[in-house]
Amino acid sequence: MAIEQSVLRDQIRAFIQELASTKGITSFTDQESLLENGVIDSLGIFRVVSFLEDTFRVRVGDMEINGENLKNVETIEQLVLSKQPK
């Protein structure tokens, strides 16, 4: 079952916003580097991965958990889309 792209991005953004709000961050863009700007930290990365696996029923391999795939909302969305059945 393919996920509609706009819904996917909205769900990812909403989850990251929850993490960001605990740090007092109220806004960020879909292109903004989440790690560099302190939106998420190393623990947050693992929370994001767990969220993706649980919510979208995808498997994120250990080698895929890196700064490039998890850089921002757009790259996280692309990671999930790459794992969707064609």
C-alpha cells in the first residue's frame, strides 16, 4: 500500500515537531538540517527511525541511519518512499 506523499511528509514533520518542541524549537523548514540546527540529536535520530518503522512499516537498515538520509524532512521522506513497494 503506497502512502500519499503529502500525507507522508505531514506525518514526518508532525513527529519531528513534537521532538523539537521539547527543546523549545517552534519551527523549522523541510530543507533545514535537523542535526546541525539542534532540532534533533543522536537520541532523536533513533526515535525518528523507530517512528518510521512503526508508522510506515518500513525497515531502516543500520547503514541507512546516517546524516545524509536523516538530514531533513525531505531526505527522510525520500528514504521512506524508496522503501515503498513499487
